[in-house]
Amino acid sequence: MKLELGNFYVKDIEFGAKTAFNDGILTINKEEALEVVFKDNHITEADLRIVKPGDMVRLVPVKEAIEPRFRVGGGPVFPGVTGKLMQAGEGETRCLKDMSVLVVGKHWGGFQDGLIDMGGEGAKYTHFSSLKNVVLVADTDEEFEQREQQKKNHALRWAGMRLAEYLGEAVKDLEPEDKDTYELEPLTKRSKELDELPSVAIVMQPQSQMEEKGYNDLNYGWDTNRMLPTFMHPNEILDGAMISGSFMPCSSKWATYDFQNFPLIRRLYQEHGKTINFVGVIMSNLNVALEQKERSAQFVAQMAKSLGVDAAIVTEEGYGNPDADYIGCLVALEDAGVKTVGVSNEATGRDGGSQPLVTLDPKADALVSTGNVSELIELPPMDEVIGELEALARDGLSGGWEDDEVLGSSVKEDGSIIMENNAMFCGDRIAGWSPKTMKEF
Amino acid sequence: MVKEIEKAGFTVVQMANLIPVAKTVGANRMVPTISIPYPLGDPSTSKEEQWELRYHRVGVALDALTTEIEEQKVFDVEI
Amino acid sequence: MKKAVVYLNQFFGQIGGEDVADHAPEIREEKVGAAMLYNQLLDAEVTHTVICGDNFMGSRTEEAVETILDFLKDVDFDIFFAGPAFQAGRYGMACGEIGKAVKEEFDVPVISSMNIENPGVEVFKKDIYIFPGGHSAAKMRDDVKKITDFGNKILNGEKLLPAEKEGYYKRGIRHQYFLEDETPAYERAIDMLLKKINGEEFESELPIPELDLVEIAPAIEDLSKTTIALVTSGGIVPVDNPDKIQSASATRWGKYDISAMDKLDNREDLAFKTIHAGYDPAAADADPNVVVPVDAMRKYEKEGRIGKLHDYFYSTVGTGTTQKEAARMGKEIAQELQDANVQAVILTST
């Protein structure tokens, strides 16, 4: 399977008469773009904004981030989600780099939503603070969940994907500046040189813990709660097969943008043929019952063994009870003779004194830590808020609160905030970007 | 929490789905439940089935309270 | 000028040797012995020296600690030093005991120095900053320099670096940290993986700590004479959540009267629901007994298998709750249970 990702580096974004990409400038016809957003009549209000690194702008509640793309030869960017089901990971897809579409609730937030500061001290916390972003800020008539802490955010997330596809069409007829080529030979048809290198897989555990549909990450549109671990080609992940869900405390989240760019996968590709033989992806999931967790770990270990995997990276989109899936999977692989490295965040509490993961095992002896979900973060007011700052305190964001005996409300009268890292949008960058680790103090 | 209660001298049994978690936090007597969101009654089964399961597993927990143990122990359930 | 207090034993406080190790605690408004060295090196003035015999502290710990805390009640100080204790075991334990108590009582930074062989390190490294020190007083100047340098950083409000950089013994307190060179996690992961594959040494970013177990409580002899309480971390509360228990990172718990109930009614009946944000609430909202099995316990009570179901159940939320908070809430609940004469507990968690 061979995938070419054609790169168009976006140097600036502006509104203008015609949606087009010229010399690094993405121009957007706002009216036309909003028509795409309003195609779903559950969207009641919508506006587009452009924010850039350094802007003193705070975005909250942020629900999703997507890289705008265009699939050459036709077909949806997200097969089975924004259009018909088709094979992802083959052929050419064009990407608007250094930018994303961010989806922000105009009013209502929830447990799974987060915050992004584009400038100032808070900008160091998220990958998206370093990108140019088209911000869709909108409201919906999904009143059934307005006051619910857990929101599916369906209309908003899908509007974001439509918008990303619309913007991607700007490069439909253009030649990319450069291309990244991703190709793996079929497993049984690899050269002797490759076969002699250690075989490495990546095991992904996307968030899939809601039993009700509409909250979990989707695999080609299929709810990941309803799947058993399966073998996938890494190109599929990089090419829109997986989309993010709407459930997990936000710093642990993998946005759809993260799946599209998954740095751990790209890094394994770089080593392919040099130091490792990259086998592919074992797509597992996260579960709510012990037996389900054990079943998934068993499937993963069996698959790794059958595929001849010598070593694996395991990474989870979450913390708390999903740590049992994570550690369980690492242990099952080690027991099967597979050398493992885990990548995840920790939850050591605001005081740093709590057990880092809810289950621990000495066999998990090689772990990379990307942050502490409960770290307290205080940030000054910003010049502007896009969305609604009050949502951080009012709507049960996982890192926000309405009142606390000692700390008061997350949102202060002057617009400054105090929150847990939990509410930082994809703040622990578990997909691999995190410049953070955990240290003893 | 379970440790503080046991430290205070109470005989305590933890009913939890994630036994590895309960073990890691230091529970001594443990009885497994069927899931995280519904430890003692699967909503996709009938009310009667849920009741039978709950009555049984709570009964196992009561057995656990009356059992002397030497080390951390997970008590077996039948349904 | 900020102010410091220094704790020394009878020897370094110039009272005498082993023969006066029973010396009772005293406080002097002056710089005695090693306190003078502290005063030279600190960006603060050492205003008081506390001196106590090692045997006094060792054998009459509570009395010694109380006396010293009482001395310090009216003293204005910003930082507290104890030692250095080198390899002297009793001195190390004394520095730890008083350091821990001062930290708890006055919430000021407490810093000590001990040789790694000193038993005080293992016992107190989680409570106060302890720096590795030499075997004997020959290292006095080096050891005091190390801890006053660190003390000065704190006094001057400088950013503190991780334990490995500052040099004190690790305390089991973990915080997130932006790496100076910003090496992203994917590089660290690949690097660790290749090392592990090649059998080279690597360093996990999360070393697995040892399990901390409590003594097993004895079995209940006769359940039919026992009052049993239900406690849950599953966040079951009355629908209006009267104690405002948080959905995650909880710091509050509630107790709810069930003495007149055969079961817990649900959210639709405006009785009980879950506010736990870490799991799908549908099933618990529809039937809270799946989390807090009041109905089953009532049945066992009627059958005479148990003496009594305690009149209240206790509830909080487990997700994201710090160990410290969970331990505090656990203690508070345990106290309630003791007062109510409960003998056994079923704890349900989600």
C-alpha cells in the first residue's frame, strides 16, 4: 500500500472573494464556507475566525481539530464518515500544512472539551497554538445535551470535517510543494534485509469507552467500542480512517488532526528499513469491563505473536481506568516475548503525590510520560475569547470547576483562569509531540 | 480510601470491576463486579437477572468479610 | 531580610557529647555552632538555634516535638534547617521528626542533609527536602553549602528544578516538566525502543514504585451481629447533589440516610443519580442499586444473615481524585463509621 501526502505549506490565512490557495496564502470566501457549515440544519449560529500564533486570543470550549485535505481522484477525506466507505491509505491526498480547522462551541462546553491560548504563557501547552487556525465557532439546536456534561457534539464535529474538506478543495488542481511517501511492502513479501531487522508494531488504544453510540472514536465510521483489536496499515490512520470522538478529558485526547499526522507512526516510518522493520498498526481500543480489557490485550498479544512482532510501542488515549487496558496490554505483550515501550500521560494529582497510573506492573519497564492531567495551570486574561469563557467553569470541563473552597471558580472576574491541565486541548500530545515529561520534585 | 478504612480497623471488602486497580491501590479482600458503569447489574439483561447477580455477588462479599486471609485475595463468583 | 531557624543536636549545638544526649530541647536567640556557618551562607538571617539531645528526641519524641513547636509558635521565620546529620542515625531521625512536624505546623520549607546510609533518609525523604551528605562532620561545610544554596533559591523565589537536578533525594512527588531541549515524546519513545531492542540501558520516565499494603483486618466472626456500611466511589448522590461533590478530582464526600429505604430509587423518581464523570452514567441513573446495592443488603438484613445495614451510605467520586484527598476522605469516613459503631464495610467502586 502506497500513500502520497502532498504538502501545501500555509504561510497565512485571510478572508477574500474566492476560496483559493496562492503562494502559501489560503484565502477563504467566508460566506461560501459558512454555507458548507449550515448544510446541517442543526447548526443554528456560526462564524469563522482566523487565529495565528502569538495572537492574544483564548479559545474555549474547543471540541475538535482537523487538517484540511483533498483526496485526489475523488472520495471523502474521512471514508465512512463524511462520505462513502472506501479504502484509505492508498493513492494521493493533499494536505494544507501548518494549519488546522478548530471547532469551538459558541456557548456550551462539556467534559471532553478544552482550551487553547494562541499567545502568551498558555501557548506552550498545545500543538495548535503553533498553527494557523480557521476557527469555526458555532451553536446548535442539540438541546438534549446542552446541559449534559457528556456531549456528542455531533453537529459541530461534522461541520468541522465538512469545512476541512471544503478548504482542502482549494488545492484540488495544484501541485504540492513536496510529497511524503509512505509505503510498506506486504508482510510476507519483504526483502531479506528487512526481515532481518527487528519487527516493530505500534499498538493504538483509541478512546472507546462509551457504550452509547456517538461519543467514541470511529474507525471508518465504525464505533470503536464495537470492535476487537484489528490489524491496520499505518497509511490508513494517516489518511482519514480514524476520527476523534467526544468523551475523554481533553488533555488526553487525540484530535482527528492527531490521527492524520500521528507523529509516532511517522517516526516509525523513518526508521523503517534502517533500524527496524515496521510491521504496521494493531488497532486496539479501551474498555469498561475487566473481561473486555483482558480480551483486547489477549487479541493484541496473539496478533503480535502471529505477525512475528519483536517490539511494540503501545499508546493510550486516556487515563484513569484505561490505564488498566494500557498496562494490561503492555504486560500481555511482554509475556508474549514482545519488547514494549508505552507512551501515555500520568495522573499524579495537583500535589504530584498520587499513584501515576491506576494500575502498575514491573513488566512495564519502559514508559514515556507526556504530562500530568491534574497539574494546576494559572493563566492571565487574554485580549479576546472566542467561544465562551464561562463554559470552563460552568459546563463541567474535566479541568474546570465552578467553585472550590480554596481556589474559587476556574474563571475569574478579570478573565484570568485557573484550571487543571485536564482541560488543555490535547495538552498532553500523547500522539507524540509532547515536549513534556514527568519529573520528581 | 479502602486502605484508610482498613487501617482504621474495619474489615472491608472492595467490590470492583478492575481487580488490577484494586490490587494496586492495596485492597486486601476483593470481589469482582461485572463492569465499571454497572458493577452489579447489566442493564441489557432482565431485572430478575440483574437482581440475582447482585444478590449473589453481595453475598460473596459477605462471605469475604467472614474469611481469614493471609494475603490479597480475589473471591470467586458464580454469576 | 528573611529569617531562618536551625535545628542542631547536643553535639553540634555545643552542649557536649554522648553523655548529654538526654539534653532537653532548648531554643536560643543566637547563632550557636553550625548555625554561624548557615548564617554566612544564607540570604537570610539565622535568628534562632534549636538544640535537642538525640536521645531525648529519640525516646521522648512527642514531648520533644511539642516543646519545640511551642518554642517556635511566636518566632517569625521563613525557612527551617535541620542537621546536617551525616551518617548519625539518631540525629538523622531527629532532624526528620522535627522537620516533618515544623513543615506540617508552619508550612515553611524544611531542608536537611544526611548521608544515604542514614535511616532518616528512607523514613523522612517524602516529608522534607533531604540532600545527600557526607559520612562525618569533615563534610560540614560542603553539606551546609549544598542545602543553603537550595534554601537561597527558595528564599529568592527562583524556579526549582526536578530533584535529580537540585540534588535532593526523590520524594515520590511527580510533576510535569517541559524538557529544556523540547525532545518530543515520539523521539524519546523510539530511542527507548531501539535501546531496549538492542539490549542497551534505558531509563523509563515512569519507574514503577513498590506496592504499599496495609495490614489485613481480621475476619468477622458473626455477621448476624454485625452492622455493615456501604461506601462508594461511584458518585451516587441525591439528584440535587446537596454536598456539591465534584464529578472528577473530588475533595468532598456525602452521607445519605437510607434507613427508611428498601432500595435506592432512581434519577427519574428524583431520588438518586451518579455525578461521576468517568463512566457512562445511564445504567447507574436508571438503577443506582447497581452501584450501591442497598436492595441486596436489605434482603440479607431481613434474612438475618447480617445484623444491620448501617443507616447511611457514604459516597464520593474516585476519578482523578488525588491519593491525598482520597486518604483524607477515607479517614473522615472511617471516623464516622467508628462513631456509629459500624464493624464492617463493603466498598463499591466503578
